[in-house]
Amino acid sequence: MSDIRVRFAPSPTGFLHIGGVRTALFNWLYARHYGGTFILRIEDTDQERSTDESIKAIIDGMEWCGMDWDEGPGRGGDFGPYRQTERLDIYREHVDKLLASGRAYKCYCSPEELEERRSAALAEGRPPKYDRRCLGRTDIPEGRTPVIRFKAEEEGKTVVNDLIKGTVTFDNSVMDDLIIMRSDGFPTYNFVVVIDDATMKVTHVLRGDDHLNNTPRQIQIYKALGYPVPEFGHLSMILGSDKARLSKRHGATSIMQYKEMGYLPEAMVNYLVRLGWSFGDQEIFSVKEMVDNFTLDSISTSAAIFNPEKLNWINHHWINQRPVEEIAELIVPMLEERGWITQRPDIAWLSKVVLAQREKSHTLVELVELSPYLFKEPVMDEKSVEKFLTDEIKPVLRQLIGLIEGIDDFTHGPLEAAFHQVMEASGLKMGKVAQPVRVALTGGTVSPGIYDVLEILGKDESLRRLKKAVG
RNA sequence: GGUCCCUUCGUCUAGCGGUCUAGGACGUCGGCCUCUCACGCCGUUAACAUGGGUUCGAGUCCCAUAGGGAUCACCA
């Protein structure tokens, strides 16, 4: 194992977001490619919004995608705990250290005062920066619990040598003294993320580029504490079709929603990896190919728009790649949900359904919804009945019924022979015979190949439907 | 508004100074195949944001402008 250590650190305030999955994926791939360690850490210092259900959603999503972590919830590790609410002592220790060294100080300004000064500054067009009035303050106001601020560098520049964006320079004068511990005793994000990454010995921080602006202040904290500064790599965001940050109004954003919509994890991961990463002209990647070829230098710097059509295409590809039996297993719950089956179906039989329908399906849900007539009485489409189940064709169908009744091996070969016999006798072309049969069996004009439909339905059911159609 | 990031077909992207009259993929459109619908196959469509430099030569380097995004909380 190399000494590369990366992490994915979501906050459990909702479901696992598509953007988060992509960030996790890049970290995971980086770790797996170089034989490093992948850490899952739960950032739950926001007590108000964090929930256990969300933690479960994150874990479920990660597992569904096949991203396993080496350290973190359920796995343990030498640098835990891996939930921030269980690390409060560690943060306190570091705050004290900063306080002692003079790199942090107590601030008694109330939120109201701060807000007042903030808006005043904004109104005058000045940057809203904390004026340090509590730095070195000796009078302690009664009845106020202070926050603790980090004393930022006043002069010079802080340089981020970003693995993806390149060298980014920030002027220290734009950074103010950020609050590292709130009055309720809970530390804040920009502080804990540093402590966690430092104490967990994270070597590479790969995260969304919405954090790029936070990086210089974090670097200052690393330095103030004497910790080595990790490498940073800031991934650009995933956008919706209107170039705005991906959100609910662009459709599904939760990874598990995609599972429910009938997407395969290998398809999601394949699609997501190509959003911002490329390997020549290759579009289709197995997990192994991704791991083998993943490097940071082929990550693009610009934001990418999430494109459902391409996802569909990739999902279609992977649906057709999986063993049919596995797809059959995956659609069982969907069939149950719809009440189309009441007991566990025969997987060998269900696999035939999958085989017949998967080519035209972008998702598992589509595959299922293409097939109601294979599970229950078909709904007869009036126009199709009128057009194809004519009086002229009925004698032909009766002949076919007669022939079919004599078939014991109800499979493609014998069925085809029966059709050809009927075609010869009637002088009709395949299309003229197949369409009426299709309508009789499925209620409509769209279905898999007619022999497949017959075979899936089976002899008894096929004959029943055909007889019903000829009256 | 300040700061930071980004800018090749509608979309994802290849391109790392000459091989680019810019390649692939999704999508679109057309065709072939065909028992329907699809799949598949073949073809089509369409882009270097703009303006200056640097260079013998720029999609590729630099600078402006424009546009987009992010961020400026006792959220993460």
C-alpha cells in the first residue's frame, strides 16, 4: 500500500448527491489506482441539520456504487473516530493550542453587532471584514459566551499549488479572522476540516472547487499548528442544463433515486467518471479500466453539464452487458411493486423477458413497463384491433392455432415452421401474419419478435389469447 | 460589489506550437437491416467566446474584454 491517503467527507444533511458521488468516485479511484487508503468521514458538526438517516443514505449510496472505504464508519481505522461529533475533544485541544500560541483569540461581539457592521461595510462598498476589535480585548462583557477566532496572516500571499487548477495566489489581506469555535462550543467547518485531515494524515484533498476560496485560510491553520500542508485538487462542479448548480429542479439529484429509476451502478459510475475526466476517446469503462487508467492530469478544469440522454445511453449499454439472470433479479421488486407478480417468478423464465426487452430499454423501469402483457391480461388497443384483427385474417389465425396446438416443443424453430406453413397457404407475407398475431397476444403493435413473445407466454396462454382474438 | 475559478460542436470531451480545411461520443437528421418497436450498421449535422499580442507558425503561450460559475455566515 502506498502512503497516499484520501477521503470523502460528506455532511449528513440529506441524501447522497450526484455531485458528492462524483467527488467520492475521484477520491476512490485515486486511492485504488495508487494503492492508497480511502477514508470516509462524516462531517456532522452541524447538529441542527445532521441526521442518522442521512448517514445511512450516504453509506447505502457508497455501497451501491461499489465504492468501499478502508477507514470510516463500520470499518474502523487507526485515526478515528470518523464522525466529527465524536472528535470534539480533539478540536478543543487544537483550539487551546492556538489560543496558547496567540494564533486565536476570544471574540465577544454579538451576531447582531457583526451583522450590523457587515451590512454597513457592504453598503459603503467596502469588503466586510472583521475589524479585530476583540483582539487583545481586556474587558470581559458580562453574560456573553465568546466565539473563538483564528488570527489570520495580515500581509503577504498564500499560494495554493492546486493539482488541477494550477497555482492560485490569494492576497492575505482579503482574509479575515474566521470563527473556529462557535459560542455553543462547536467548532466550525474550516477549522475541523483542517484538524481532521491533518490528524487523519490525509495526503491529498480532492474536493469540489467551491472550496477553493477556503483553501488559503485552511493552509494558514495547518501552518499555525505546525502540520504539513496536504496536496489539494479542486474538481469543477456538475451543472444542470441551465448551467446552474445541479439541484432538484433539474430532476433527480440523489444517487439512490437513480437506483429506483432503474439505473445500474456501473452505468452511473461510468457516466460520472466521464464528467470531467477522460482517457482518449474511450467512453465505456469497466470499474477495473477506470482504476487502471485514472490519473489527475486528465481531469478537466471546467464545469460539466449533467446530460441525462448520455446517461441513458450508457445505462442501456451496461444493461445489455450484465448477465440476464442478474437483471431478472433486479426487476423482481419492480414487478412486485406494480402487482404484476404475486409470488417469486422463475428466474430462468424472467430472463427470457429480459433478453427480449433489454435492447430497447434505457432503464430497468423502462424494461418493466415495456412488458405488462407478459405478466397479465393484455389491454387491447382498439385501433390496432380494428386494423389488424380483421375478418379476413381470422381464418389464417385459425389455421395457425391449429398448427400451434400440435407443437410440443414450443420454441423458435417449430413456431417459425408453423408460420411459414401459414404464409404459404395464405400467400401472405410475414408482416401480414405477424402483426395480427402480435395484436392478439399483446394488445398492441409493439413487442419483441413474435416467436419470442409466443415462447415467453407459453403454449397454453398463447393459444388462449389467440382463440379469444378470433372469437 | 471584492476575491477566485472557468471558456473547443446543443452536451461530454480529444487536442498538451506545425500532423487541425479540429477527432471521438451522446443527441439530431437521413439511410440500411427488418414480423412491429427497438438494437445494430452506415452516413449527416455542428465548435476553437471576442480583441490584441508573442512566434516563421496559435485551438494550443501571454494580456485584456465579454460571458458563465464559485465564494465572501457563530452552514458545510
